[in-house]
Amino acid sequence: MKLTVEILKVGHCSHPEKIVYAKGKMKARKFPANVFLIKHPGKGSILFDTGYANRFYEVTKKLPEKLYAIVTPVILPEAEQLVVQLQKKGLTPEQIFKIIISHFHADHVAGLKDFPAKNVICCKKSLQNLLKLGRFKQVTKGFLKELIPKNWQEEFSCISEVPIVDTGLKHLPVGGDILGDKSIISIALPGHMEGHFGVFLPKTNMGPLLLAGDAFWTAKNLMENVMPHSITSFLQHDYKQYKETLNKLSLTFNDKAITIIGCHCDDEEVVALTQPEL
Ligand SMILES: [Zn+2]
Ligand SMILES: [Zn+2]
């Protein structure tokens, strides 16, 4: 059984390349917020993350949330909005079978409220801990609580409750069987944010594919095993774990076994990171 994966760009922000790649230039580069639309032959459409949404502008109008929008200027053209893109494909939010959330940074959850909360699967413990923080602290962690549906506690399901399975990947050997048929396997990628995880899809139209969330920001991090600029260490939940995760991903990629794509890779990087099918 093969899944079909399509990458939807849902807004972008701009930062100097040097921030995400220590050997990079100071010139600003666009970082798209990618959402992955996964078609499962039996279950239907599944999303990995939700990208930006107009809601991001609304909730960052006042301080301290405004600081987030100042540090990360976001561009979201109308045609790139997730619900608009899905509508063009004939899909309503209710038709999305599952929404898998890698972590709770605003660029991954801004669209959450557009979908039925009962279909969301995420790390609930991480969300609970973020909600306990004060508003200012939340903003410094890249978390905007207004983006989270009020009924999340009852409705969301937790990634920690799915059965554990072998992934067959040497450096990332265990995961969670999200759908019970080993077609989408969650893989813990700790360091970037508490509970951060990716998904491994053993059979897709792009070959074996690992969607890595924000475990890396530019293809060069994986291809050359080069870390982001040390200035980003404060952005990571646990920098030591982040480096270990990046190293494991880099080793996995360089084994030439699977394609690994991050949530902020542009078209060129997706091509560079796509492994030829064996
Ligand atoms: Zn993030
Ligand atoms: Zn991100």
C-alpha cells in the first residue's frame, strides 16, 4: 500500500541564511511553512502540521504576542491559506481524517482551529506544559495559546498512546504506529521543542520518506552535518538533544536509504534531499 504525499506551502517568513546554517550568508532567505497532505488509500486525507493562517495576524496584534510577529515577519497570500488550497482540491476541513502536529510553534499550529479538534493527534504533555507558562514566557517559546482550540484536552489524542513499533531505520529504530497499519510511524526527534516528533512513511510516491518537522531548517544541515548558527541555541528546548537528533538524521540521510524533508525546506532543497528510488 502506497501513500501519496504532496507539499503545500502555507505562508513563509524571511531570515538570514546564517541563522540556520553556520557557514551561510547574512542575506535573507525565505522559509516556507510546509504542510504535508498525505493520501492514504483506505483512510483518506491526513495532514502533517497546518502552517500559518490569518489567525496568526489577529493573535499577534497586541503585546506581548506582537513581539513574535516582529521577530518573525510572516507573509501569507490568500491563495496559500491551507483551507483555500484544500478547497481547490475538493476537500473540506471535516474530510481530513487526521491532523498530526509535530510541535506547537505558531507556524505549525496557526491553522489548527480550522479543523475538527477530535481528529488532532499531538504530544499532549508538551501542550499542557506550555499552557502552564505565563503569557510572556509562552511568547519567548514561540507559543501562542490563542491558536489552540479550547476543547483540546477532551478532543485531541496523544501520540504517546499509539503502539510502539520497529521502524527498520538503523539510527532511529523505534516509533509509534499512528494508524495501526505501519503506514505512518511517529518518530521522536527531541530537542527543538518538548515532545517534538516527525513521521516516517515507509511507502510513498516519493519512496521511503521521513517528515522531520523542525529538527533541521536547511538541507545543508543534513547533507553536510552542519549545525545552525549557535545564536539559535536559545530557540531550542534542549540544544544538546537537538544536536544529537540532527546527527542521527544526518546519518540516516547519508545512508542513502530515505528522503528526509523538513517543514521549512524550499523546492530546491526538496529536490536535493530526495533520494533516488532504489
Ligand atoms: Zn519549531
Ligand atoms: Zn517551524
